[in-house]
Amino acid sequence: MPIEYIALMIPFAGMAIGAFAIWSDHKQKMMDKQSEISAEKAAQYAATNERLEQRVATLETIVTDKGFDVASQIEDLRDKPLN
């Protein structure tokens, strides 16, 4: 390889390293933002899950407090004709 080509490649190598550094920084910022979004979604899902668990617990309490009577009431409603 002639020396002229090596002399031309040195500035291009420097520019390539700079471009890679900029690209790498950009990718890191994108990953950080994506992890923030994922954390926010996880928090929303956890809050929704907590509310649903509370509702199910309330329904379980209602059903177990009345015991067998709830089952018979449901069967009675099934037997009634619709108007």
C-alpha cells in the first residue's frame, strides 16, 4: 500500500471513530429511555393488578360470608323466566 493511501486513511479513521462514538452515545440514550418506559409500564401493570386483587378479595368475602345461600340464589335466578 503506498504511503499516500495510509496518509488519507488516518483522517478517515479519526472521523469513523468519532461517528462511532456519537452513534454509541445515541444508542445508550435510546436504551435508557426504553428502560424508563418499561419501568413505567411495569408500575402501571402492578397498580392495575393490585386493584384487581382487592376487587377479587372483596368478591370472595361477599361470596363466603353468605355461603351456600349465594349458590341457591343464582340457581333461583336461572329458573326464573325472562320478561
